[in-house]
Amino acid sequence: MKDINSLSKRKKLEYLLFLGFCAVFIFITKALLRLHLNIPGHSMFFMIFFLMLSNRCVPLRYSATICAILSGSLAIMFGMGKGGPLLILKFIMPAMTIDFFSYLIPTFDQKYWTCILVAALASSTKFISSFIVDYLLGMDAQLIVYHCLIKSGGAIFFGVLGSLMIPMVITRLKAYDII
Amino acid sequence: MTDDYIHTSMAKKIPGGVKIAVCISLSIIAFATRTPCTLAALFFCNIFVVMMFKAPLFIILKECRFFLVQTVIIIVLYIFKFGWPSGLFPGLTLSIQFVFFLLPGIILSHSVSPAQTARSLSVILPHHLAFVLSVCIHFIHHLMEEVNEIYEAQIMRGARITAKELCNPVNWKDVMNCLIIPSIIYGFMMARQISMAAKARKFQIHEKRTYWNG
């Protein structure tokens, strides 16, 4: 991963704009699925896909986190999602997990099992954000765990499904000489 | 001048930052409200804020249907742990608290325009990220149009990606090959074009924020 300062200003802007478009795709898919499905955790499908894609396509450190900040800001602006002031955390925590694991496993996009592992860990951060909210609201400790497991179970399932597209998409993008 | 006109213009005069701060404060207060009396007080505070910000009450109530699933899960969990009559009241209290935690976000989204929020966010975000965000908002419509064009062109090419054909999981692969990958490539191309256009207009020529004053 290149340092952001070593890139030309135009290239840096190009990468940032691509991250912005990934954020737009996350926002649009979230909005469309929210209107039609309303299944718990379904939005993780495209969120994990585009966060992983931004991490793999853009050679900047924290690219997924930047994409998450942008999509979180869009969600706040247009009133999407149910997170109150913690809404942006819901976007940033999976992205930071993806950035962290891309540092540990630099070629995670080449194998399905590494993609599944990273996606499962990234999606499971929903447990943390739900835990924080439930704990602050004063819910019973045992029920917090049950409630968070219900919420994060769906997120992990859909997040893993979304990550399964990554190896194929990256291979195709490399074949087209995009990456 | 009617009272309604004065009220609407007053709501418009409240700065976006103040609205954001009020709504975040209301959400945080929801954590501390545990008794029915304080919940009732918070309810009236929310109603007051809705009236002050001139937020559309009917649309807000309509959006509250998303909380129904959460409410049911919380009440069922409480009844499951504490038994039928004794678990109902704390479960109901907590789910109301949960609604009051999320409600200010909905009020905010209906009372602050995206432009106002963008201005407030540009105070927090670095200026180049604020620029990227504003470009992205500007190009959402264009991007969606292009994705739609790709979708229609691929259908004409014979891709099995219509809503009816997608009921069959065998056709899901076509969505990736014929819609997702071309859209990503288009996103890359558009990012390249915009960055070149920005460079041609001497964007980021100085380290400090630059703007076109012509």
C-alpha cells in the first residue's frame, strides 16, 4: 500500500473520487434494499462488498475507512439507517477491520476462505455497535447478548455472501487492467 | 404575514449545526431516561423539536414502522427471561427508550437540507474530503442514469438480469458480469475524468483550500 503523500495530487484525487463513488454505491444499495426487503442485516451484503472492493482497488492506506466515512456522511445527510449519533460507527468499524486485516493478510482477495474470514470479522463489528447502544440504554446483560447475536447473525451471513464476489470481481478487474 | 409563514421562516433560520446538536443531545438524553415520567418528558421534548424544526410529522410516523421489528424482538426477549406479565413493562419501556434514541435522527433528516448538512460536515471533514463528498452528491443522479443505461444495454444484449429472470439463482452470476463489473469500471473512468478536469482548473494548486471566484 502506497503512502498517500507519495502519489501525485491528480492520482490522489482520482482514488478519492473512486472511493466516493463506492460510498455512493453503498448508499444507493442500502436505500434500495431498505425500501424493498427490510430483512435484518441485509445491507451488509453490499456494504462489505464495496468496502472490500475499495480496499483492494485503491492503493491507499485506510481506503476502506475513507470510503466508510464518506458513505456514513451520506447516510447522515440523507437520514438513512437506524443508528442515531452512532450511525457513522456502523460504517467505520467494519471498514477499519477490513483495513486492519488487509495489512495482516495482504492477498486476502485471492482466496475465498480469507475473504469469508475477513468479512465475518468485519460484519461481526455490528455486535459491538449494538452492544454499546443496548448497554447505554440499560438493557439486561444476558438479553444484550441475545439481542446483539440476533442482530449480528444476519449481518455476518449477508456480509460473508457479499465477500464471496470479491475474488471473482478482482480477477476480472485485473484482466481489464483497471487495477 | 401569517403565523405559519413566520414559523416556517423561523425554522429555516435555525442553523444546521444547531439542529444537529439538538438532535444528538436528544438521542444521548434517551440513554439516561429510565422511568415513565422522564420518557414522557422526552416524548414532549421530541414533539416540541418536531414543531420547532417544522419536520413533517406524518412522514416521521411512517418511518417509525422500521422500529416495530426492534420493539417486538426486545419485548419477546424480556418476556422470555422474566415471564409473561413481569417482563412486559420493562421490555416496553426499553423499546420506547430505543425509539427515542433513534427518533431524533429521523427528525434531523427531515428538517435539515442536504446542503445545510454538507456545510456543517465540511467544518468537521478535511476540505478535500468535503469536495469529494459534494462531487459524489452532485453525480449520484448521473451515476444512476449510467448504471440504468448499462442495465438496459445488457438486457438488449441478452443478459438475464430482469427482475423476473433474477428469481432463478442460476442467473445471479449475470448481474455480476453484466452489471456490477461494468458499473465499477465506469466509476473508475468517471473518477479519472473528474480528477483530470479538476487538475485542468488548477484544483489543489495550493496547500490551502482553493475556490473558483469567477
